[in-house]
Amino acid sequence: MHVKRVTLTSKKNWWMVELDQEDEKPVHSSVKSFSSSEETAVIPDDGLFNRKVEEEKTKEQLSPNPSIPVYNPPRHPTSIFSFPTPTAYSAPPNPTANLAPVAQGSASELFKCVVKKPDVVQLEINGEMQSNASDVTTQFLAELRVYTTVSRHRNITAFLGCLENVGMVLEYIDGRTLYEVIRPRPALTRAQKIGFHNQLLDGLAHLHSFGLSHGDLSLLNIQVTHSSDTIKLFDFGRSVSIDSIFVSPSDEPADPFQYLSNRSGTAPPKKVEQIHPGTRPFAAPEVLRGECQDPLLADAYSFGMILVAIDRVEVVDLKPWEQRKDVVPDSLFVGCEVFEERSRAYLRRWDSRKRISKDDMMSVDG
């Protein structure tokens, strides 16, 4: 018998295999599940069958029929969080220093937190297994690099460490996204608008001072707390380092584990990274064209679009074909009362665009 088709069922670690019974030779093979070290054996049983196997086996050929290749990602994202965990990913000193406990007992304090774990998807497309494992790995390593490089800041979500075989632990934010703040079109005062501006500027300038970009800055990746309207930047999966070599997003991705292997005393070679398009209309035109070579300037463009949305107190958009050509119509600034001049400076072409700097903080009375 030959294996005709292999598909992943809704049950974790189980596979459905359809056999071609024209060949009388029995086939005993194994298919590796991406979400565990457990494997599923292929054993004939009326054409459709599945069976869970508890032991690991050596790699074998799936079938003498080569028509359906099996996708085997080089590294699985969960291996990032397998012990021994790199010391750089451990909890920072006194990680809960700026967090308020939700409850206290005689011998303990309780804190709310967020556990972020990899979500790997496998699909069979045209007879081949496809997976997002490589991209998920790249995004988690990029986010971990931000949280373990950048020092603690009021406007950046706090990193609390990693859990073995699970994921990263982050500060719980009792709030809503900036998109949810602006969508109802509330009557924001000048002081509130400037407050959002100064906090965003402070957090981004702090991030940029470490040579790292955000990479996907938008109204959806900014949290605003309920209690004090404090801005919190999060979701750094598309962050890149200004010290890297940048290649087109359409190129083959480089080894995402290169960052882990460059922890020796010698200077590591420059990392090769890709700058992927973020959320429109906040993604810079050069990013949309696949030509970006300065990710910090790309963040500045996103910041300019966010300022327009805050100033107009509404969700804004641009025509995609115009945005790719660096066209910014005057109609975009209709209704801007506070940030028009600043926004225009951030939305210029990359070679004349204003950079983000803490020196540009605004005074409410100014």
C-alpha cells in the first residue's frame, strides 16, 4: 500500500492517512507532529486510521511514493522556550517592581500577566504541507530581542521572563487599543492629544536609542490604560535592528536562530533581516515597495500617520497606489489642529523625513 494523503486532524498530535491499497506490501512509517515530540505511526486498517505513539523514533521515509512531500521546518518555535533557557531570556531583576498586585496574602502577592506562546499552523496545499513555523520563530526572536535589550520604560509593555516550553510572560494591561479610543470619535482636548503625542514619542525614542525599530506601529499595536490613559507599546514581532543587513521580503528568510548562536565573546557577523510590510496606511511607502533600508525612518512615517488620526480623532486612510508612490494629499490633514506641521514632516519621502527625537516633546501651553 502507498500513502496517498496525509492531513492533520483537529485532534492534537493525530494524523489521518489515506492509503492506496493497490500495492499489497504493508508500509510502516511515521509522520512527525510539529507541535510535539510525539509521532503518529502509519499502520494499515481499512484505509483510514490513526494511532498515537508515545515513544520517539528515528527518522524514516514516509512512503515510497514521492508525490506528496512532507513539510519539515528546520526548527520549531517552541524550541526557543525549551530549557536550558538562554540566560538573556530569563526574568529581569525585580520584574514586578512597577506592577501593582491584584491581591496579597500573608506570604505572597498575586499579579495579573499575559502569557504569549507560539501559534503554529500547518495546512495541506496542493498536496504539500505548508507551515508558518519559520515566520513565527522569527517574530518571537525579534520580540524577545526587544524585551531583553531595551531597559524598562513607562510606555513599553514590561517583560517578566519566559515559561519553560510555553512562551514569554508580559505585563497585563487593563486598557484598550488606541484604535478603540479613536473609533467612537470622542471629543479629545488639546491636552489629551499632546499627552498621547508625548508618551508615544518618549516610548519610540527610547526604543530607537537601542538601535531597534517597532516595525508594525499602528493604532492596533498601542494600548491605552483605563486608569490614567498611559500609552503602552507592544507587539514587536516585526522589529529589526538598524545594525542588520536588509534583504527583500520576497527573498528566502535567513536562519532565525542566528541571534541565539551569536553570544560568544567575539563580534558576531551582521544579521540578515527582512523588513515586512506592516498595517496600512501606517506602513511607510518604501516598506510597501520592499525597498526600506532605514527601519527607524519607517517608524517615523507610522508615527506621523498616528498623529493625524489622533488630531482628527478618526481612523484615516490613503489610496494604496498613491501611498506606494509617496503621495500624501492635502485632504489628509483636513481637521488637524495640533499636529499638522509635525505630521507633514514625518510623512515626507524617506530621504527628507524627520526622525523621532525626545527633543520634540510638546508643552500643553505651547
